[in-house]
Amino acid sequence: MNHVNLRNTSTPATSHGATTVLDAVAQVAERFALRSLQPSLAACRELAEHDAPLDVAVLGQFKSGKSSLLNALVGSELLPVGVLPVTTVVTRLSAGKQCAARVTYLDGRVEPIAVEAIADFVAETRNPANRRQVACVDLQTPAWSEFDGLRLVDTPGLGSILSHNTQSTQEWLPHVAVALVVISADRPLADEDRRLLTEVRRHAPRVAIILSKVDLLSESQRVEVEAFVREGLRREQVGDGTPILPFSTRTQTQHWKHRLSSELLLPLARQLDAERERTLRHKLAGLTQACREYLTVALRAAERTQEQRDVLKNAVLGESVREGVIRDELSLTSQRLVGATRTAFEAKLKPRQSELADLLVRRAREELPGWCGNLAVQRQRFEEWLHGELLRELSDVSQSIAPLARQLVEEAQERFARLVEAFRDRLSRNMDAALGISLSPLRWEARPVAVAAPPIAIGKVFDISIDLLWFLIPMRVLGGLFHGHFRRKIPWEVEKNLSRLAADWSDAVCGAIVGLHQQALDSIENEIVSLTRMLRVEPADTGGLQAYLARLEKAQMAERTGEVGRGARGMT
């Protein structure tokens, strides 16, 4: 079956029509400094470009099996996989005559790289925290030629302790045309999955769930899990009717691959222009609605006298939505959230203290009797041994409490989101009472802030050196006494270092909370500034506002009906 030349060589009609709509929206956004429209504008422009690929994004939680899925689809290990968070930047895979790769940096530079070197740029272990400043990596392969026109996008996993990964994925969401949300069969439809599905549906008109790792289940268990996911989608209203496609990279891979290809990927590739049009219209609908609301507010205000506009401004931006009130609400919430973090981590770590101390004491009982050397040598060896043991054990402990850090940050984001939504609701009620206009719900899409796992820092065991006494102490006689002293130091060292770990995690989460606080405040302030400008529009600008609305309406009509040439020529 040959699908190599599926792309339409002529410019799709909707591309020109969409361009006129986007130009109209961009002009309004620039005129009134509507920064919130910029990400959607950029995504729509990219999609409207001639012969633009359709991005099929593979999204999901950390270690849900995204990169393994893509490798299975192309039939080779092109993308790195591992037991730790692997993908650190977005990787895009498309059809090509031969395997080739290139990297695009955040500063705009583009350079070709060897396919074998991809991991140096996209793997967390080789490019930690994206130190190479990579924007994305593009990979072409003949193995994808059957789906030419579709571009697979491998995204960093959400929910890992490496929050720069989460940020890369969140920033990519506006570009998504088709979303494959990968959910692991061993933890199906967790809260993070529900939130992701809700968010993705704002950007992508087509969403499918890939139920990965089904090799962990029997056939009856798989059916039961699929039913559980469907019921959860229906109950939570996050995508009732969403296709659910099982997949495994370990067993029956060709069977699952064929099903995914035949039921989803091939139909998309065969109807590329129709899917592109569908996606573009989906994104344009929300974008133009928001733009029209802002214009309508400005037009209604412009029809009034200066005195009436002042009254209107006070009515819309009244006491309940004043910046000072909002600042106080956000600050109080932030203080409460920050104040609870240290206690939460200490409570989580406290039960581990005696368990870890007992474990290390037992290991010391086995280790110490075999040591030789004077007191100075054995003291230094004990410090090195205990440092290594604590580093290894606390690294595991730190990983185990990372979900708590994610939970605290997610709860903080939800709290701030509710405050932003409450602000918008009050603003909408004021707007409805004063102007008869209902604003669309505000979609506050927070940019994830860094919550990297803190480094494990182990302090000195002995504050006062006892090395100077080594020549006075016969270790063959008194070695057991000092070994006992060494062992008695272990519980204190465990307690001290667990306390430090709790403090470090608390500091990291508090930093994230402060960042989210600032984002929420910026979002509200931008909204207030934009509406203030619109409510101050002079009557002389009424004609211009009407022209903006007419242009937008005409562009939308041309985009809907395909009267592209006539619609474009009619715009001034």
C-alpha cells in the first residue's frame, strides 16, 4: 500500500481563508496588547502554512511508554528509552527518503546531526536540564513514508521530578493537531491523566487514548481496564467516546501496531487536508471568539460619553476585581501553601527514619569488623562508607517522595487556577450587568516552574577530629569500642540528613508555588490592563472597531465557504 505522496501539492483553500482570519486577529491582538492570544495565533499560523505537516503528539505521564511506542511504530530504536526520565526536549519524526536528523536551538540556530547522536540532545542523562539549549530535534526516516504528511511528536513525560521536561510539553500543547494520550495499563486514568485530557481537548479536535503496557494484563483484565477507563471518561466528562487502543512493545506488537495504524494513522494520512482543515477550524473557533468578545467590549464602551465610560469602567472593574483585592487573595493563598510544605515533607519522611537507621546499623555491624588500620584510617573509611550508603539510600528516598512534590505543586496550580477563574467569573458578571456581554471562561494555562529534585548533600560525621589520638589507641584492643561509637552515630546522621532533605524539597516546592503565584497575578493584571484600554476607547474609534469586527466576520465567512480569493481581496 503506497501512501508516500499523500500531501496535496496545491495550497489548501482553508489556508488562505485562515490567513485572513489570523491576520485580522493578529491586528486586534497587537492593537490592544492581548498577549494571551499569541500562543494560539502562532499555532494556527503554522498549521495554515502551505503543506504544513499534521502534528500527532504523543503525550502522557513520565514512564508511560511514549518513546517505546514511537520506536515500535517506526520499527527501530531511534529514540532513547530507559528506566529514568529520558526525553528532555520535543522530538519530531516525519517521513524522508533517508534517515537524517537536525537540531534546532532556542536561539534559532539549526544544524544537522548524526542520527546516532540524537540521544546527546534529547536524553536527560546526556543533556541534563537541557543545558544544550535545544528547542527541538527533527528526525526523518523512510520507515514513516506510509504516513507522509503526519509528523509524530515525542514529548517529555509529564509528572517527572524534572519539571523542565513538563514545561517543554506544556508549551507544545497549542501546536497539537491530533493527540495520542498514552496511559499505562498498570495505573489507568490517574488524576494527572484526567487533567491532561481536559487540557489537550482545548487544543486538539481529535484525541485517542493509547493503553500501553497491556502485556502486564491478561485478556480479561485488559477488557476490564478498558471498561474502567471508558466509564471514568464518561463520569468525569473528559472525553466520553474517545477511542481506546491497546498497545504493547513486548507481546503482539505487530498486532497492536496494525490496529493503531489501520484504525487511526492511515485514515489521518489519507485525509490529510481534511484533518488539517478540521484542526485549524477547531483552533480558530476559540481564537476568534475571544477576539470578538474583546472587540465587542471596546465597541460598547466607545458608544458612551467620557463620563459614562468612567462609570462603566468602575462598574466592570469594581471592588471585587480590583488589583489590590486580587493581590491579597493570591498572596494569602500562596502563604498558606508555602507554610504547609515543610510539614508535609517531614510527615512523609518521618516513618522512614527508624527503618533507614536500623538498615544502616545492620550493614555497619557486618562491615566494620573486617576493617584494618589505625583510628584515623578507620574514621576516614567510616565517613566515606556512611556517605556512600546515605547517598544511595537517600537518593531512593528522594525519588519516592517526588510524587508528593508533584502533588503539592499540582494542588497549588489548581488553587491559583480557581482564583483566576473566580476573578474571571466576577469580571464576567460585572460585564454582563454593565454591557450585556458574557465573557468566555478564562483558560489560565500555567507554565510549569522548575521543581528539580534537590541534590543529596551529606554533612560531616565527626565535627571534632579524633585523628590526633590514633597513636594512643590500640585498635586491636579497643576497635570494638570505637566501632560501637561509629554505629551510634548512624541514627543521628540519618535524622539530620532526612531533615535536610525535607527542607530542600520544601524549598524547591515553595519556589514553584511562588512562580505559579506570579503567573496567576500576571494573567489577571494583563486582563485588567487589556479591558481598561478597551473601556477607554474614544467614540471616534467606533468606526475602526466596527471595521475590525466586519473584517473578522468577513474573513470567517470566506474561511467557512472557501471563497478565499474574493474574501482576501475584499479585506482592507
